[in-house]
Amino acid sequence: MIERVLWALLALLHVVPAFALLRPSLISQLYGVDAGGPVFALLHHRAALFLVVFVVALWAAIDPAVRKLASIAVSISVVSFLVIYWQAGAPVSLRTIAIADLVGLPILACATWLAWRAR
């Protein structure tokens, strides 16, 4: 049961950036980027990738068979963003996203450990 809750929380963490695929105005709110430019288009595509992360995490909440793969996919998303964020000098405009990922990190660590532990 705890695994389902952890994966559901990870899915919830990714629902807002995934929703930006359907509501592009969220991109400006989340990332501080004006609509219409190439960076906006790239971030719109990023929202589609967040939809993938959301679906994978939600699927992991339902089906234990996908949890190992989900742990890899979600870890790549969360950890890579945090590394890139710090390498970029921790821009203020992305701080909320970094905080959300930092909050999700222990949840992800626990879900990953549970997925990979020997039974």
C-alpha cells in the first residue's frame, strides 16, 4: 500500500507541468518564458515529456511490474533537473520547481528502494 501512495505522490508532483501540454499559458507561469518563441516551444514539448513521467508514475502506482522502470525514468527526470538547475546557478525563476523536486526526492528514493529491494 505504501508503494502505491509513494508513486501516486510522484505522479501528483508531475501533474502540473504535464498539464502545461494542454494549457500552454502555464509555461509562462512555471518558467517565466514569453509565449511564441523557440524556448516556449521547447518547454511546450517538455510538458509532453512530463506527461510521460506522470503516466509512468501513475502506472507504477497501479502495477508493481513497472516500478523498476518507473524508478529509472522518474529519477532521470528529477535528478537531471536538479543538477542542471544547480549548474545554471540556481535561477530564481526556477526555484519553485527545484523545491518541488527536492521535496519529491525522498519520496522517489523510498519508492526506488522498495522497487529494487530483494524480496
